[in-house]
Amino acid sequence: IQDAVFVSAANTGHFPALWQGGGHINIDTGIFKKDPLLFRNFIVDLLNHNELFMGIFNYDRRNAKPHQIGYVETFDEVVRGMLVEADTQIAAGRSDFESLASIFHYALKSLGGAFNLAKREEGRIEIRGFRPQASMDVFIRQIELLERRLQFLERLNKPIPYAPRVPFHFSFEDWVNPPVEPQAALRAFYEYVQESGLPWKDHRDYLWPQWMNPSGELGKFEESDWFKSRESAGCRSLLAR
């Protein structure tokens, strides 16, 4: 696949775009039909980790706009109302994948957003908010990250609270740069990777391009005491096994 797609394209002078759309990843709805609570928590987890679509995987205002940007001031109210309806069904034992997906899709109006629930009719959920991957290796690592995140969420036996991780301050004049503080976004994503049981070094090379400069936000993050203490704790836990 690497040779057929990426190398062949490069040989004709075509390379993945740095800034916008096309690197979609799809998830089979079968896993959620067996576990509606997992589906509910997966959607809330994507909304909580709002950094994913505001600089980590991409910030694509044209092809995969973050849902928060579409609502701005009213977004929290919309999500909390959506979850009251969904959680009432779950608590009453009346929930299934389709009923929850209908609630979420209607509330988020997810056609064209960072994730698309309309595709469930085709047996898939489309995660749209990835910039085109630089190689098949990146594609595989991102797929594994989503798979391991699902496994992490699968171990939880109750609804997770809605609590967005990174404050954002969107201006309608800001069409280019993610409306988040980069260090806050990197900390939230580091915890997303760590909780999923994967090493940070495998997910540091596909972040927002402007953060990747040697003297930029990624370098500052990895030199911070916050990062070093968590990396050290992670190494100690591995040695203790």
C-alpha cells in the first residue's frame, strides 16, 4: 500500500496536503451495536478531547470543521441537553446504537463535521478530522490509537462526564490557526495517548505543522517539567512490571 499509494504519488510530484482534509478513518458500527455505552462514551470522549480536531489530527475549517466551532457559545448547552436524553435512555435500559446515534446526529448536525454519524447507514462512523497522512505508517499508528482508545473506554462501566479538556477562544476572523493554546493542547493529547497505553514517541510526528518546528511548541513541550515528570513516571512503571 505504501508503494502503491504514497510512493507512486510522490513519483508523479504529488504529496499529502499539510493543512486540510482527506485522511479519514472509518470505524465499523458493529462494535458499538454490541455496546451502546461504549458508543456514547466514545462520542463524549471525542468532544472532551477537543484538541484532537483543533491542531492535533488537524484543524480543517473547510472539510471537517470541529463541532464546537459550529455552535460557539451554545455548544455546551447543546451537548448537555443531548446527553440528558441519551443517559435517560441508558439508565432505563432502552438504549441501542441506533437510538443514541440518532440523538447525537440530530443534536450535533454532524454532516461534514470532524466526525460524521450519517454514514452509520453504511455500517461505519467516519472520523473526518485527520489531515492526509504522510505515509502508510502514520495511517496505521492513528488507526491503532483509535483502537486502543476504544479498548480504554470499553473498560469503563458508566457514562463519562462531559468535560472539554482545552479552552478555546474562537473568532470568526480566525480561519487559519487552531483557536487553542498549543501547550494545553499538547498536554491533553499526551494524556490521551498515555491512557490508551501507547508511547508518546509514536504520535509526536503528525501534529499541527507549525508546532513541529525545532524551536517551536513541540520542543517547548518536551522540555517542560510537566512532560519530563510524566515520561519518567511512565518509565518507572514499565520497569516495575
